Amino acid sequence: MVHRFGSSSDAYVDNVSSGGMAAGIDLETGELMQAYTVRKKKIDLDSHPVTGEQITGLKIPDWNSKKRAIADLLQEINYLEYGGLDIAFTTEGIKLIEINIKPALRSMQFSSPALIDEEFVEFLRLRGFDRSIPTIPGNAKIL
């Protein structure tokens, strides 16, 4: 799970491949891990490049209730086999923005080495991800 956000004061882009930033979320604590952006290579950031605000270690408010809201949402869409969910927390509660049929595996690898879990690799392989899984040197083997 990652939190995406913009890296500029004059654009609202949060897509990492378009100049935005992302930070992995510790699922237990709700704390943001070191953020990153990708220019020609991955750039790690502990604070926002424009505002200077600390990112690493920032705790998402009311994390346990947000985790319950995500679990409830997943229960509502349990007929889907898999997908990458883009969600937002608003003053009215959780909102599902979109479901991606090919989740952002590159983001998964940047925040933690997801492809070291053999069951997860097999899950992806059975769904045709063999040739499309981007790998990060040192984090995972090529399938």
C-alpha cells in the first residue's frame, strides 16, 4: 500500500511516472516510509521537495478506522479476484476512485520487495504477468 501525492506546488500530479511521489505505508502503524519519485532513476526523499515537510515517519490520522474501512470495502467487492485499488479518504468517508486490472507492480517493488514472496509471484504468473513485471535490480529475480 502506498500514499501518492504531488511533488510540485503548481501541478496536481500524483502519478509517480509523471513526476509525482509515493511513500509506502506501514500497515501496522499507518506511518509513511521513505518517499520516492522517479526521474531517470529512483530518488528517495524523507521530506517534500517544495514544502520541506517531513514525510518519513508521518502517521496517517485514525489509521485503525481507515484500515477497517478498507477491509469493509474489500468485503463489498469480494467478487473480484484481484486488482489495484485507488482510494481516497474524504470527510464523507472512503471513496473508491478506480480499480486497476494490472496493479502498479513497480510501486510495490519500490516500497518493499514484493517479488521475493514465491506465492505472490506464482499468483501473478498464473494471471499472465510474466513478461510485464518490472523488476528492480537487487530486489527481485526476473521471472
